[in-house]
Amino acid sequence: MTRRWLLFTPAVLLLLVAAQPALGPGDAVRNVPQSSFGRGETIKYTVHYGLINGGEATVETGGSLERVNDRPCYKATVSGKTTGSFDFFLRIRDQWRAYIDTASILPLRAQRDIAEKNYRKKETVEFDHLHDIAEVQDHDKENPKHTTVKVANNTLELVSGFYYLRTINFDRMKVGDVVRMPGYFDGDNFILDVVYKGREVVETKAGDVRAFKLVPRMPNNKLFRGENAISVYLSDDRNKIPVLFQAEMFVGTVKVDMVRYQGLKWKLNLAN
């Protein structure tokens, strides 16, 4: 479990939802207008463990729309792998994918294909947001399982959280405002509070970027140093892409740093 958190800790913190009433079959359960992202977007990151480059991650949106349950969806994929000496000891090759309804920005289907040293997991989750349930299929070759899980209204999973967060209008928020975050991950429902900390200029491998800062309040755990251990930075522009994540962990500092990007809808708000 620790290896998965080391590489993908930032992503699971981006699960923000807003309660909306459900509509009839064939309709989106809510409408979330957005102009921050579209098809064909790619963002690449380097994962640093202290001063060591230990991994790479990519967040990308497919070049064409897909259809799930007769709804148009963005196909969004987060992939990550270890590099260098970390690849020798850990060898992580993970891929997370979500089919995100274009109107509601909710996941209709999510897939995980995890390969971490000797650990393997392949899973598909079908979300029924009209009835707030998730149908989970574990594709274990020797012991496949199917379970039904009750989830929160308008719940998000890992990948769709990246995209929903980008629909938020941070210009309407004050420093100290808190957003409640119900989400679903690995069979569990959870809620986190995320505190808006205002604007900063952050250094990335792609240049200095003007950004919004968010800090999720972490519960007591054996992984992070205190409830304010993680900072998430989104570009302060109409894209609102994740440009930097930083986590203070008991094993050291972990940073996920944007190194390049392409296919953005708007010009990135660089400080230089």
C-alpha cells in the first residue's frame, strides 16, 4: 500500500463534489459548465523523493469522445512509473482511467491496472449516479469478484477528481474557505476537507507558474506529517491544471512537478 501512496498520493486528494438532485434516466444527474479542458490534453510530471528523481507521471485526455451508457465522455488517463534506482527496487507501472460524463463531470466508468513489484490489481468500476451505487469488478484471474458498493451523491474517483477540481471558480473563494470532499477509492467512501490558501508563484520544471494553493486536512495516519502535510497547486488561469504537489511524509518530502504540457485550451499563466 505504501508504494502506491508514494506515487499517487496527490491524485487521490482531488476528489471534490457538489450535491445535486438526480434526474431521470438518460439525463446527466447534474450540469457543470466548464471551459477549462477538452480533448487532446497531455501533462507530464516528474516525481521527486527528496533530491532524487524517482518516477514519472502523465495525465492525458483522449483525442476523441467516448460513449458509456449512451453518454458522451472524456477518456482521461493517469499513468505512472518508477525510474532509475527506484525502478530496480520497486518497479511501478500503474494506469488509472476514467470515462467522465461531459455534462456532469462525473465518472461513469473507472479502471485500474496496477503492477507494483509483486503486487497486481486489475479493476473496473461502473458508477450509477442515479442510485448512488458502484458496481466493482475485480479481474483477478484466479479469484474474480463482483461487489456492489453504496457511494455518496455525485461521488468522484481518482482520475475524475483532477478534472472536476478544474471547474471550481477560485476567484469566488476567500483564503481559509473549506470545501468538503466526499470520494470513493478502493472499496471505501471517505470525506476530506480542503482549505483554500490563496495565490502563490511556484517553481516547476516547465517554468514559474502563478497558482492557486489548496491544502487538504489529513486525518491521523502513519504516512503524512500532520493534517497540513500536503499542498496542491493549480495554475491561476482558465486551465487550472495541476502544476505541483508537495507532501511531507515520514519517509521524507515527495514532490510531483510538472515538466511539460501540450494541448491546453488556454495560455498558461507563467510568471516569467
